[in-house]
Amino acid sequence: ADPGTPMALRHLARSVARTPMMGVARPFSAKADPGSILGSNDGGFQKDRAFASSGESGREFTYLLLGGTRFVYASAIRLGVIQFVSSMSASKDVLALASAEFGLDEISEGQTITVKWRGKPVFIKRRTPEMIAAEDAVNIAELRDQETDAVRVQNPEWLVVMAICTHLGCVPISGAGDYGGWFCPCHGSHYDGSGRIRKGPAPLNLEIPPYKFEGDSKVVLG
């Protein structure tokens, strides 16, 4: 071997050691400073990373899911309530039976007829002028259930009352009793020509049902 070879190799090694390593790359880091060579100045890089925003997105999704579920439940309950109420509404045929018409032409003065409305009896009495005057003259201070005759009739000639005693629900006898109106034989209640209680255990006057006149010859109950 050439005696100068080892010396030449040592000289080459010292030269390489003194040469600056300008081309050596530094290791990549995802957390590099935005101003460095390998970093990123794009703010969206950090903002759009899944692990950086997963917490907020998860909460928003949970709120949306809960809100949607509650809306569905509320809608279902509302629909159920509407269907339930609709099922309880009266049908057309039932509503038709809720009101009833009765002719008045065949009723003579002083006469009382009994009609049926909603399964209950009703008295319709055509009063004479003398009957009207007698009921107007009653001192209401003497009455148990104080009502004037005027507030109990729409037309003084016609008295419309429920044919049910206010004591225990019996049907009084028309044209009987001490006051020329009705008498309940069950327990001895006496009503006058305006259907007002005058004597006996009944606490109240005969009830006035809802009614209206259609012309001079027809009355509609209900």
C-alpha cells in the first residue's frame, strides 16, 4: 500500500468534519411555530382539525337530537289529545236530538201539556190574563226561592218549566195544589202558576229550560 494513503484519508476526514451541514432537514412537527419553515400560516388547519372541535360539535348534535325528540313526543301527544276530544264530541244525530220543536196552536188558554226533551218531561202552559195578573201580584218577600213572574217567562202568556220536582225529582201534577199550579204528591210540595215553590219540602222553583219562540206558533227547546 502507498504509505501516503492513511495520511490522505485523515486529511479528508478532517475536511468533512469542518464542512457545515447546511442541507440536513429538521424533523417535522405538527405543532411547529407558524413562522417556521415547516409550519402552517393557515388558521383553518388548526380550526378544522377534528380533535380540536369535536367537543362543541358533539354538544350541538346532542342538543339538536334532544330537541327533535321532544318535538316528536309533543306532536304525538297533541295528536292523541285531539283524537280523544274528537271522539267525545257529539255526533250530528245526537246534536239534532239536543233541541226539539213543539207547536203551540193546539194549546188552548189555561191548558198545560207535557212534552219530552232530552229524555225529561217539560210543562208548557198557556196562561189566561187572570193567571198572569195573579202571579204578578205575588209578594216575592213571601217566597222561599224569590223570583218575580216576569223573570221566569219570555212571553207572559206562555210558561215553560221542567216537569221535575226540585225536592226528589218526582213529576208534579198539573192544575193541582193550593196555588193553582202544580202539586207533587210524593212529599207534598205546592207550586204556583209561575212554577214557584210555595209550600212543602222542595227548596227551589221549577227549573226553566233553555228555549226560544219561533213566531207565534212554535217553541224550540234546547
